[in-house]
Amino acid sequence: MEVLSFPFTNEEEQSVKKLLNKFEILDINSSIAEIAIQNRKIKKIKLPDNLIASTAMNYNLVLVTHNIKDFKPLNISIIDLF
């Protein structure tokens, strides 16, 4: 949802969708929700970003983003490929 909300051309959107189809979708659960609540206490992070961060934190994953500043205060591993 977050990635596809950007204004892509039709060709770009199809390429992004093709890439995203290679990823596993992880459902939100009560553990992720609890982490999201704690994250909100640390930083008033937007809900989509918070759910992404909380999911990565719950599964001990590295978050790949170009938007590092929104995630800085959280205890999460981040990579910016750009």
C-alpha cells in the first residue's frame, strides 16, 4: 500500500508490482500491534510507517527505505539503497 501510493507511470507501477510480488506478505498480529503502540510513544510516526517498522521489528528484519529520518528514533535496522 505504502509503495504503490506514489504517483508512478503505468509502466513504473507494473514494474513495482512485479517486484513486490516476490516478497512475502506478513499479516498484522497482536505482537505487531503492541510494538506499534510502543513506537507511537517514542515518536509520533504515521500509521503506515509504524506498521511497516513494527512488522520488521517483530520479525527481526532489516527495513529497506529511502525515508530513514522517520524511523531514526526507533530501535530498528535500516538500509537505504538509494
